[in-house]
Amino acid sequence: MDLPINYIVIYTGLPAVIKGNPSTIIELVRPLLEKGDLNTIIDPRLKGKFDVNLGWKVLGLAISCTASTSIQRPTMSVVLTELKQCVNLESTSTSERDIFVPPRHIYSALIDPDTKQWNRQLVVQTFYPDEAKQILSIPISQRLPADKIIWHYERDGEFFVRSAHHLLKQHNSRDVAASSGQQMNNLWREIWKAPVPNRVRNFLWRLGKNILPTRANLVRKGVQIENLCPQCHSAPETIDHLFLHCHLTQLTWFASQLGARVPQSMPVHIWLLQGLTCDDTRGAQLFCVLMWKIWNARNNLVFNNKLVDPIAIAHEAMYFMQELSPSPHENNATLMQDAVLAAQPMPSAPHVFYVDGGCFSGNATGWGMVIYNQSGHVVLSACRKELIDVEPVLAEAIGVRWCLQKAIELNMTDIVIVSDAATVVSCINSNKPVAVIDLVIQDCNLLIEQLDSVVVTHVRRHLNVVAH
């Protein structure tokens, strides 16, 4: 046990046996480590100049070597392997490091059991800034349920060979060069037979030829203009960035009914060809329309100063689809719903909650809520904003949960909640899981049980404008 004690002595600056104190160094360090209080453990003479990940890893390894029973202690070969990894960790840059995840009894301290929120100060102290930002953006269920493994490439979190196959194809396409003549011939053929209007086909052809006036293309032609993406300002506005890698574009793809996750290193023409050759005709149609709507939203930002709203783009694509080829029943039902709600916007209930969530630039998320009474008068209007970066559908789910919490707080037991997030409303009413919002939906269902009557209903976005 000399080796782990030596490492603890080196990191803490404390002697193995403290004179006048019956506790050993292990007895002093273990509870602090379990609380996640790394800064108190590390030798203050280092003045904070130490690698947090490396500290967690070495001290965690050292403490595990001091377990009371041999079966709980790692073998020497495991210890040596871990120490070699520590040496490699120290020699790599921050961007190349694997994130070290502390044992469960350590990272559980990152959640405040009373407020059921992240211990923001501890998270910021423990992790690198980019890691802390990602952690703080993860909403916590009010029930603090047990962790579970999900396959986030499927909407319900369950593993399917289908999505694994698509993921493998995307991975293999990373090293594909700009594209062969045969690929381009296939692309042109698919574009001109796409089930969309000619104006959309023309746009897709210009996209495939890379002749859209993106800022990167304009700079290449000698136009004196800043080449950064006007939406995120984080990278040059190439067609690959604008249609695949821009943060707002990725939110748009996932917010759509396609629920698509954009591949990391796939050229846009391959992504376009895959979308056009989709077996589902309606899916291929929606894919093309989304591409076109993303370009239109970008132009509205550049020329009309209109902010990009991923959820609005996804909804506009669906409305355009309905205009292209709506079924008679779908069209009649939509017109009837709009007419009824426009004539009588307040559903029958003592209190009606209109709620909307949105993702903003700067990795912020905001919500708006308006409560009407049965007479149509506003009882309460509220908004909130948090510096978290979540997917649009998750923001909408958190908004519905906020309404239920507010109803309980105000003792409003008979309510209607109006949302323009069809996925969230469907999950609450049908108990069909969508992995990214499942924990929040479970919270909502438990909160609903505490009220006498709750109706969660969906309306089109333009009928929910009061909450925007």
C-alpha cells in the first residue's frame, strides 16, 4: 500500500502520518474526494496550477488501492496500465484528452440533493470550461432517477441495427474524396426527379454545383466581405458548414420530423444524395424542402435581419409540404382546427397556459408563458432564460414541465396547456418515449397526477404567438 500513499502524499503535500492526529492521510482524503472537493485536497502550494482530470484519475486510483478487501483493490497490472494512461494524459493537449469520469460516489456530489439542480460552482471548479458548459446544459429530472444507457441515434433511445448501419456508412464516408463523376451523375439525376417544385430543384442544383452565394464563395470570387457564417459566427460560411455543421442548422434538422442527426465529417453533396435516395418519398420530399428553407432563413437573416429560429424553419417546411400534396382529410382537419381556435382561442378550463420554448444564439435557452382565466383575461405572464444549450424539443418539454410546476405552485388544479411542440404533446398524451425528452416527460406525468384535471393540447405555431 506504499505506492498509493506516496501518490496521495505527493498530490496533497501532507505527511502519511500527521503528528497529533489519530487519522491517517487516507481517512482525511477519502471523505473530501467523495464530496468532489478536489481543490481542498490538492497541495495549496500548487496555487491551482494542476490538471483537474489528472488529479481525479490519480487520486481515485490511489484511494481504490486502499480498499479494505483484496477483491475491491485493483491488481498491480491494472494500476500500472492506469498510471501509463496518466502519463499519456499529461503529455496530450486539452483537445486530445478523453474526459475522465469520476466514480459514481464522486460525481453524484455534482448534483445538489435539496434543489435537485447542478452544483454549478463545483462543476465549474472540477471540469474544463467546455466540459462544464456541456454538463450544465443537461436538464436534471426532479425525481433523480437511476442512470440508464440509451442509444441516442434513435428517437426512443433503443438500439437498432438500422441506425448502427447508417452510422457505419457515415463513418466510412468520412474519407471519401470530393466525389467521382459517377456520384455527381447520380446526384443530378436524383435532383431532377425529386418530388418538389422546380424552384426547389433549381436551388438543389445550385447547391450541388456549389454556386450558391455563400460568404466563402463570394470571398473566393474577390468580394470584400467577412467570410464567417452569419448565423453562428464561428466558422467560414461554406456550403458544408451552412447546411450541416452550423449549430442552428443542426438544431433545425433534429427539430424536424426527420429527427436527423448530422454526420460529423460528411460532404454536403453526399448528405444530399443520401437524402434524395431515401426509400420514403415523403421523407425525401421533406429533406429537400428543409434544405431550401434553411437557405431562405439564412437569407432572411442577412438581408432582413430576421433571427434564425430552428423550430420555425421545421414548421415552415411541414406547412410547405402540406401545400404540396396534402391529403383531403389532413387539409380539412387543419383548416377546421385553425378556424375553431381562431374564433375561440381559450379552451374550456378555469386556467389556460400558453407556453413556448426557444434556443438563442450564445448557447442560451428561453421560455415564455401566459396564463388566461376562463373570461379570457391574463392572470400571469412570465419568461425565463438560462445559459444552457439544449435541443429545441427538449426546451419545449421543459416549458411544459414549468407550466405544471407553476400550476401546482399557484394551486390551479384544473388547467389546459397549449403548446406548438407536436412531439412533446404526443409523448405526454400517448406515452410514446422519445429518448432526448423522456425523463422530462416522466416528470410531467408525475406532476399531472398531483392536479385534478390537465389537458395538454397542440396548436400551430401562429396560434401560439402569445407565448413567443
